[in-house]
Amino acid sequence: MTVSTTVTVRVPAKVNLQLAVGPRREDGFHALVNVFHAVSLFDEVTVKEAPPRQEPGFVTLSASGGTRVDLDGVPLDATNLAARAAVLLAEETGKGSPVEIHLDKRIPVAGGMAGGSADAAATLVACDRLWGCGLPETDLADLAARLGSDVPFPLLGRTAVGTGRGEILEPLAAPGRYRWVFALSSRGLSTARVFAEYDRLRPDAPAPLPSPAMREALAAGGAAALGAVLTNDLERAALSLRPDVAGVLAAGREAGAIGALVSGSGPTCAFLVGDEDDAATPGVEAAVVRAVEAAGVDSCVSAGSGDVPGATVV
Ligand code: C5P
């Protein structure tokens, strides 16, 4: 058997179709009902055995990125979630050896699309392969959950509902194929800060509930039905910290978006522009891009969704 010394894993971004947020728990996290949906915007994570003479730390990190990705926001030290993923897998399996991790980023940084979590999930899959650990998917998911609430989903991809603090996943049937426009901001928002603002605005938040209407809309497929049930409880908190984002949402809606919401903890805005196979969708997509760019966003990126797999070795 050939042992590979380099493994590359492709991993998708996500948008939250429903993000229901309850009160802060005793451990500091919030109870969530979080419908994750993978979109065709990918990071590629490459792990490589570190050359023997180089004597690096256990992990060395480098990053490159698309023109719209702000690499200044990506820490290249042991605090990066991808580095922590490699260290955790090595500790748990006793099989690790020093690696170089390269992050080739297309997912916006600190944009509410779980790019850092996606990179950590991809690193788990890549190191598991490189080191020949062969962990079952459930063990990888457990390690992912220890790294962060959003890390298990990019292992699965497609569509899933997360409960607990978002890490307990159940795949959802979702046969629709959609198109999205994402409006990016050059300044990110800290997830922890947005949750703290949520607590300030909603000190009496009720327990989060799953939405039967969301489940039905996803099962039926069709952008019109889905657009009507998109919700994000963190949106008010994100807009309170970044009031400029409200104008972006309004511009996209006026230009014909079927649904518009802040993605996760923001500040990225997600616009559902139609069904992939609808002849009208490209026109709506172009109009939404024009309108949000005129509203002052730094850049836009379009993506498809509906059948986007999770972290995959390429
Ligand atoms: O789990 P993760 O490390 O991604 O969370 C980042 C921050 O977001 C946490 O430190 C916490 O402030 C907040 N958070 C939360 N409730 C969740 C998930 C995240 O309060 N369910």
C-alpha cells in the first residue's frame, strides 16, 4: 500500500436556514435549534508530513485565499482551530506526527459562514487519513464537537438540524436545489460578542423550538416555500452591532430576493435568489448582486446549495 504524505480535503461553507436561540446555559453556551445548509463555497485544507530536519512545532500553518478573503483575520499559530484539531486528534489517537497545514480559503473570514469550523473539520479528516487513524465517523464527530459547536456539521454537509449547543446533528431531507448570493463585509463580527448582545436584547429568551414549517418547506423543495420560513434569532443582535447591514438586507429584498437574512452571527448577508433550474433565477441573482453592491457592500459571491457534501478527500 502506498502511504500518502500529503492529503487535501475540500470542505463547504454553511448558511443557517433557521437559527433559534434560547437562554444562556450554565456552561455559557446557548441552547440552539440550528438548521445548517451547506453551500458550494469551499476551503481546501492540505496537510503534509513536516520535513524531518525542519524541527517545527507540532503544527505549522500557512494560508492563501481568494481575492475576497481577508487573510489578516486568520491566525497562523496554535490558536487556529485547524491547528487545535490536529493536536486533539494526535492526543486522542497517539498516532500523530508533525504536520504542515495549508489553508486555501474561499469562505469569508469571521463572516458567519463557519469557515474556521470548516477548516477544523477538514483538518480532522485530513490528519485521520494521513496518520492512518481510521476513526469511525461518530468518533470524528465527537472530536469535532469538542472543538466547537459548528465543527461537526461540515463533516456531514448537505442539510441537518443541530440541537444542544448546535452540535447534536440530525440530517434533514432536502431535495431542493437553490441559488444564493452572499454579501460580504470587510469587517468581521465576533460570534461571542453577537451572542452577548443577544442576551442583552433578549434577557427572557424562551427555549428554542424546531420549526415544522421549515421541515415541510425543505422536504417539498422550492425556493418560494423556503424563502418564507428563513429565520435567524441572532439577526437583531448582529444588526444592533452593525446597523449598516440593515440597508444591505433591504436592498437585496427590493431587488427581488426570495429570502434575505444575516448568515449565522453575521455580518455576511445571505439572499436566496431562486431555484437552480428556474430560468428566472440568473436574472434575479444579477439584480441582487447589483443592488447590494450599490448599497455599499465590499463584495458578493454566488453559490448553489442543496446537495453539497461535507469534508471530502480530493
Ligand atoms: O462553539 P464555538 O467555540 O464556535 O462558540 C464560539 C462562541 O459563541 C462561544 O464562546 C459562545 O460565546 C458563543 N456560542 C454560544 N452558544 C452556542 C454556540 C456558541 O453562546 N450554542
